[in-house]
Amino acid sequence: MLGFSLLPVFPFYLRETEASSFCASRQEGKSIAEFFKGEELSYEVGFWLFKKAALGKLTFKEMDKKGRYMAILQTETLGILGYIARYRVDTYRSVMEELDDGRRLRAISFEENVKVGEKVRKRTHLFDYQRMKWVQTRRRKDGTIAKTEEAIPLGKTYDDFVTASYNFRYGVYGEIERGKKYVVPTFPKKGPSNYEVRVAAKEEEERRRRSEKLKDGKDYFIKLLLDPEITHSQEGLIEGWLSRDLYPMEGTIRDVVLYGDVTGRLVQKNKG
């Protein structure tokens, strides 16, 4: 439909590289899971005259099983649009584990769940690194389950966009640099298996800042290129701003089919 669920995570596609030095100010001496445990980021999503067409929330919590963590990104439509869309709810759920003595996260499973009215569409990805297998299950419209299994290439790690977001913010891939382009491999879908993010150079950033008459809090201007099928847009382009602490403040999917530009804005940040 709108690709609402992508807005809170637009900047989190990283370069393919080895982990490097970490930013001490973000780590604070904690492992990556301890650093993010209890965090909640809440967003409002709008387009045209609908400034609050949907709400989104991204949460990170510890699971009962030791060493396992769960992040959930969920969006739901509101008001008139919610009625028209039969109160659609999109949920992305990633179960992760720590690697390298708590210096990065790796996805164990990733679940995509779309509920429209009483109908539910569900797809699950399991990453078995002992067998080096990627197992996908999908619920068909008739209620039956389709299952496929593919090999994970040796040395490859498939990070979904939710897991990648936390690795990025923790500093697993080093410091963000203006004027740089980053690429991260993800599990293959119909389109490319890599996503591209460009961090604007200082000159472009300042031009955008002046044209948008920005207030403080937005530090890095980002352009993200995704498969247009994911964003339901013409080019798959998402533009937006990161804070100094590298969490997304605002993001806009350009030219979404039927809706035009769709924008998500951070409205609340909590730490449990």
C-alpha cells in the first residue's frame, strides 16, 4: 500500500565492510543489546492534507531466552484513511543475537506481517547459520503454507533492515561521513539484494537546511535507494534527516503510487 513501515528506518542500510573502531559516546561501555534495551521511537506518518494518517513505533527489548533480543516496527493507519484502508497494520519483527562479545547483532529470524481488516498476510525468514540455510515460509491467501529453503553463501550474513539499523547506530561500521556512499547486502527478493545510501556532502546539506528552514536536531541529510517494489514508489527514493546520535528524525518516500510524497516524523523517544 503506502510503504508506511519503511519510514522510521530509512537511513539504516550500511556499507559492506569489517567492523572497525566504535564511538565511545554511543557505547557508554555497554554491549550493543544493553545500549538499546528498552528504547522506543514513535513516529507520525502523513501525506497530502493528512498530516497524521498513521502512527509508527520501533521498540527494542530483551527476550526471556538468554542472549536473545527482539525489535518490533509497527505502523497502523488512523482516522478516515484508516477506515478506507480497513485499519491496516504492518508489523516487522526481528529476533537477534549478539556476536563478537556484544559488539554487533545478527538476525536469527525476521517476520513480515500485514493485517488488513480480518485478512492477514505473513512471511517469515529464518537464518540458520549452523546449516547455512535461509528458510522462508509464506501464508497463501487460501491459508496454506508455502516453504522454500536456500543456501546462505559462505561468509555472508543476512541482516534485515531492522537489525542493520541498530548495528549502524552502535558504530559497528565506523563513523558516518558526509559525502560518502554505503552499500549493504540483504537477503535477496525480487529486486536487487543490495541497498544504497548516500550521505549528503556539507554543501548539499546546508542548501537543504536553508530551503527547509530547519530547526536544531537534524544533522545529516540522507538519500536511500531501495527496490521501488518495496516502497510502492516510482524510483524507490527515500530522503530524510538523522540526528547527531544517528536516529532518524524525518524521512520522505518520494512519489508513492496514488499518494505522492509520504513523510514520517519522530514525535517521541523513550528509553526504558
